Amino acid sequence: MRPITQLFLCVCLIFTSCSNKGRTEMFLVEDLSPKETHPKWTELFTDRYEITPLETTSQCLVGQIDKIRKYQGHYYILSSNGSSILHFDNNGKFVSALNKQGQGPEEYPRIEDFDIYKTGGKTEVWISDNQSLKIYDATRFSLIRKITYPFMIHKFKRMDNSHILLVTGQNKNILTLTDKDGNIITEYLKKEIPYIMFRPVQFVAYGSDYLFQLGISNTFVSFNKQTEKFRMGQYVAKGNYLNEKQLLELFQTHGTDFIMEANKNSYINNIMALGNTIWIQTHQNGKNYLTKVQGTQHISTEFSYGTTLSSISDTESDNSLLLYITPDRLSEYGKEVSDKFGNTITGNMEDNPYILEFFE
């Protein structure tokens, strides 16, 4: 996400003094009332898009996708319940795989989260295995080093100054910022079970901030990459979306069944952004909506989980909005589909998924 230029509540941060709370609230959208408008995908996203087929061989069968990270034109795919990461180039050709599940010194029991970074001109693959962060060379996938912690870690994001923002599981607070060696710098957000909901993309980049959502509430914590300060905010200023207090009350009343009770309410499930545009997944009146918010325009459509539209929340890219199409979902696109090389996609059921990207 890039510098914000449009004058609108959804892309310009609006600050409202809340003296009774002793904090500043940040809102992204003034109001949100999604309705089905049956948009074309080029209206729901952008009219600049391309489809990249992923090479399919016995060495690189993708399986169930846990997360896709696009970095410098290459695609890294965590699949098969955190067992391996497959690396494909910008044309979808298979490059290599990190497949070291086990208990050895260079192995991991399971990949909880991963990201791609460049250090000293070399690309690295970072993973969280709950016990540590392990850093591998992206070419040979040899272990470079690991960072151990005295507590369980789940999700992470490394900053440009090598500080690391963590979602932790056993501390008094959910968010922990450490230095490159694992030493704690600061902590934030008292741990409450309903606030911890693991997502493929836990920290959503928005301008100079990363946003961490409190469960399925309308509330988030923003972390500024430059100042390294935390601040509370809300996605939608108006409306009856569950806030963090209501979510906590549901948990205190209904225990582990709080999600079933939450489904009787309206809530925000996810947010994605590209440039000056954001997409919000909401649940209202028993239906799921994906809404594009751009300037003064809102474009919404209903969707179901397990479809191509729902895959938008499984991916992260620096320069595109990324989804993936499995061969059995090609009919969802609504017309004959060609890849970026001009080839018609026939949809062999054994093929790996196709990467669908929309650009500004």
C-alpha cells in the first residue's frame, strides 16, 4: 500500500479525539452498508489483470493452499497444512521447494507463518514454527540462522530496521516487538482469547502502518513502521459491526460457542488494500459480502468461502491484489479464460492453481 492521495474517509485517516478513553481513534471508512450489485470482476477489482499458470509436475504439486506471498515477481506458496513452501518464478515456472518437516536442527515441525525478505542483497525465506523464527536462503533453502524466543510465537512481520513484530501466544500481551536477536522492545494489547484469530495475512499493510484486527471485531491496532507506535482504530465509523467489547462479552457469555453467536450479528472478517482502494469482507444477515471502497464509490457482491473470491484473504503482494483459481473453479470467472501468454486455459483437473492478479 502506498502514499495516500485521495481525499476520502476510507483512504485518509480520520482522527477523532476521545478524551474519555484517553486515546485517539482512527477510522478507515465512514459508513459501510453492502448490497449485492452483481458487478463484473473488472468492476469489483480493476480492469488491469493477468493470469499466471503454475507449472505442474510431480515435484511441485501445490495441494491445499495456506498462504501465497508474491515478492519481486516470484510466487511463494505455503501448502499442505504448513508442511512446505513452493517457489515459482514470474512466469509460473517451478524454482525450488522448502520441504524440511521434521525434528532435526534445520527442520521444522510445522510452518505457522512465513514471509520473504532481502538481507545484504540476498533473498531469504523466514518461517515461524511456533518455537522460533528460522531463516533460509531462498535459492537452496539452506538454514542461515534462527531466532529463538522464551515464549510461543505465531505470526510475524519484519521491519526495515530488522525489528520484528510478533503475535505471541503465552505472554500477557498479544503483540510483541523485538530486536533482530529476539530481545523484547515493547508489548501491546492485553491478551484476550477472542482477539486472537490467526489469518494467513495477519498484519495488513496500509500506508505506513500495519493493521492487526482484534478477532472479527470492527477494532484494530495499527503499528506505524517509522515511529513504531501502536494505536487503536476502527474500520467503519458508523454501523452496527461488532466492536472489541461486544466480542469479548460474547466470549464471556458463550465460551467457545461465541463464534456461533457472532454469526447472528454483523462483523468484519478481513480487509485488503491496493494503493488508494480497500476491500472489506463482512458478514451481515447471514450473508458474506466483499466490498470495494474507492473514493466515494462502494461496489459489493455476495460470496461464499471456498470460492475464488474468498482466496483474496489468503494472499499478500507488494504490487497487486492477488487471488488464485483452482481448475474446478474456472466457471466462476464467467467466460473463456486466457493466461498472460495468450493461451486458453482448458482446466485440467490435475493442474496446479492459476494466479489471478489485479493491478492499479
